[in-house]
Amino acid sequence: CRNDEVDVHLGDRLGLARAPQPGVEEQRTERRDRRDEVHEVQDPVEIVVVDDEDGEHGGDDSAVGVSAAHDAHPSVALPPMSRSYVVRTYGCQMNEHDSERISGLLEADGLVRAESEADADVVVLNTCCIRENADNKLYGNLGHLKTWKAEREGRQIVVSGCLAQKDQDLVAGRAGHVDVVMGTHNVHRAAELLAEAQTAGRPITEILTEAVIDDQALFPSALPTRRETSYNAWVTIQIGCDNNCAFCIVPAVRGVEMSRPYEEILSEVSQLAVDGVTEVTLLGQNVNSYGRDLQLAARQAGDGSARLRPLFADLLRDVGAIDGIRRVRYTSPHPKDMRPETFAAMADTPAVCEHLHYPLQSGSDRVLALMHRGYTAPRYLARLDDARRAIDDLAVSTDIIVGFPGETEADFEQTLEVAAAAEYDYAYTFLFSPREGTEAASMEADFVDPAVAGERFQRLRLVVERSALRRHEARVGRIEEILVEGPSKRDPAVLSGRTRQNKLVHFTPPRPMRTGSYATVEITRGAPHFLEGRFVEFLSEPTHKLRIPVAVL
């Protein structure tokens, strides 16, 4: 699992390792072929009609709204009685995907998305318990929402996610104005619990202690969705984790490792491709062990041909072979479970991107043993060498914790040496923070002085940024395929896109380009956290539908 512990994301500060962000405004564009002839692009269109209570259309007097924003589900003009919601997400990609599913469930139940809390009737806080100040942030926000709730009758507050799973009844005890508290195993109950609390007129806390393997609704990807982008999608392939890393709370709040049925994953990705999605990211807490439990269950059921090994490499090949899927990513793998067949599948499957997130956590064998990571630094580097030999032009990112209990100066020096030898393209680096319920939280006698940890953190940052800059400058002059994500946050005239190696590229287009388009860019400058480039060639329009909402009042 990723240790999204605290404080500083080197890669994330400038958008390097994140998945594409929610919708930006798109415009109808022209496509130029190699002869520079101009063709108007006719976008596929989906008409969405919202009827009045009687289910009758209003004829010539109907109010029709057409949105120019082409995100997955733009806001629409609505009947006055429609209830609206906002979901606020904290934490990892799994939480982001859970939030998409919560949004989908609420919309399937008749709610509509609001632009802000001020406009909403329901606020969902989907929480994370990894970061050091997660508790304070949650209860601070709940204090603000108490006033918000009192301003309009019928407003409701939902607390979900990992912190809700951990704190359980404590949430209601500290914030009695919360209407629903639900954990990580009952995302599928979001709309039902909201309705039950409203009907009962009292708060409801429902925390399931474990997932039920026969209930496929417990896999977030099996639920209705409201995706934040139309051209890419998260796909959950596994939930839970069977590892016991000393610093990590995830097994306690996400449960045991459980793989989603193989064919169900392929079916979802196939439908996403039909919908115009071209990039998918396979999600799991220990993604490269996917399928091991399925094989064990098959063997126990009498299937003598079932081999007790993960199915992840097979899944990569089959997902990558689905027509319409141009890019396949995955996160996060565990180094102890990284197998040669995974590298071979990455190398042999054109759609699988040349990027490996490979969490180190520490370069000291002594600290790795204290963490229960299951590998040594030499083994880690040997597997990394195997990956780079197998996969041409591979970019590598990592997670590293600074100041784990008992870390000495000699231990940290070893981390610096491994980080330098690995030559990462970027890194998520964290100052250790104790999470209640983990083994490391009980190691108080060995906690590293914060000032010492902070100084080490800055030294690590320099090593990581030096290798990142070197690798990025080596790309100057290369032609890169990029997937357009939208305007740069700093300059709307500049577009941002992502390469197959998951590197952020800023460039100025010769004309408007929709998010989800593909183009090539010549890299002109490398910085530690991003690249700059010159537009070369337009490759393709996005294929996702434009959603035109039609509200009938």
C-alpha cells in the first residue's frame, strides 16, 4: 500500500503523479490531417432529459440548457425540489474512486451535484486516516458544517471512508449533528443510509467489520459512478491488504485482501472503452498480488489446474488488448510481490504504459525489517534493474518515509544511497507520523527527533530532485505522445498533458484542443517536476460522449 503519511508530496506538488484532474472546459475543434485539410469534428452527443413530476415534456415552453463544459456530468438546470450534494475527498486513489461511486449512487437516487456546499443539501466527507492531521481536519470541518446544517432545514452530513471505519461511534460522539457514519465496506449503502436517517429523524452509524466476497457491490467499480473525467477511469481490481507493514493502517480499515472476479473486470473495461474512455488505471492496495486468492479458492473447490500464483500479469495483457483502450496504468504494487511475468506483460502489451510506481520506504535493511516490508535494499535494486532491462524507456517513481522509529543516521545514509542508485523520475516523500492502531505508533521510545527528521527530509529531497532533473533533461529533443488534460493552472493559454511515462508536459497549442485528445509534443525543457514542449502533431479527438443536459420544468 502507499504510505500517504504526511506533509510533503514532492511529485504531487506540481501534478506529476496524480491522475488527470476533474473536468475542464472543452471546445469543439477542427482536425487537421497530414495534408492540412480542415475537417469539422462532429462529437458524439448524449441527450439527457430531466422530466417534471408528471413525466410530461413541456413542449415549446420547456427550459433547455446546453452546457459547454464537457466533463463527465455537468451541472444542469433542475426542478426546484431536486436535492443536491457535494462530496469532499481526502486521501488516496482508492478514496477518489470510492467518492465517484458514492456520487453515482446519490445521483441514481435522484440527487444532483452542487457546485459548492452553500448550494448543497447533502455534504459527504470521504475521509482518510493516513495523514497526521486527518482527525483534526475532519472534526474542524464538521464544526463548520454544524453552522451550515442549521442554515437550511433538511440538510444532511455523511462521514465515510477510512477514518469513519477507524473511529466508528466516536464520530457521532464528537459530532452529534452528523447524520450518517459509514465505513469502507458499505459504500454501496450510501443512498440507503441517507434515506434511512432522513426517515428515522436520527443519526445512523453503520460500520461493517469485513467485506463479504459474494457481494460484488462491495467492489466500488461494480456500483453506479459519476466519473470526474470522461476519457480516463479508475477500475478497482482488488480491495483490502494482507500485508502487515508496521506503519500502515490500511489493513485495519480496508480489511483482508480480496480480488474481484477476472471477467467482471474485463467487462467493465470493455464498457468503459465503448463509452469513449481510452485510459484506465487498475487499483488495488497490493495490486500485483491480484488473483492469488481467486486461485486458492479455485484449488480448494477442486480445480487441480489452478496455479497458486497471482493473475496480475495475465490481467494486464487482457485489459491492454481491449479495443479502444490506449493506455493502461496500475497502482500500487508491492516490491516483494513483483514478478518477472509482470515486467514481461508490461513490455509485450503496447497499451501498458512505461511507468512503474515502486515503493522503497527505506534503503536500510534494518529499517525495512522493522517495517515488515519483506525485501532488502539489494533485492529491491535487483528487481528494479530487471524491470529496466525488460521495459524500454521505463519511468520509475517511489514512496519513501523519513524518520521511521529507530532510524539512525547510518540508516538514512543508506536510504540516500539507494535513492541515488535508483535514479527515480519522481518520488513521494513523507515524514513519519504515528497512526493509532499500527505497530509503529507504539514505538514511542524510538521516535526520531522532528528537527532531525526534517533535516534528513530536505537532504533526501535534493537527491530525488537531482535525479529527476537529470532524467527530465535527457528527454529534451524527444517527441512524446501526450494525453491532453486541460489548461495549465497558471496560464489558461497553455495546455497540460501527460506522457505514457506519467510526466506532466506544458505546451502551447496552435488551436483549441479538447481534454482527452492525443497529440505529440517535442520536449524543449526539463524541470524537476515537469516538462515543457512544442506542439508537433494532432493525433486524435477524444471519443467520449458530450453530455447535453435538458431539463424539463
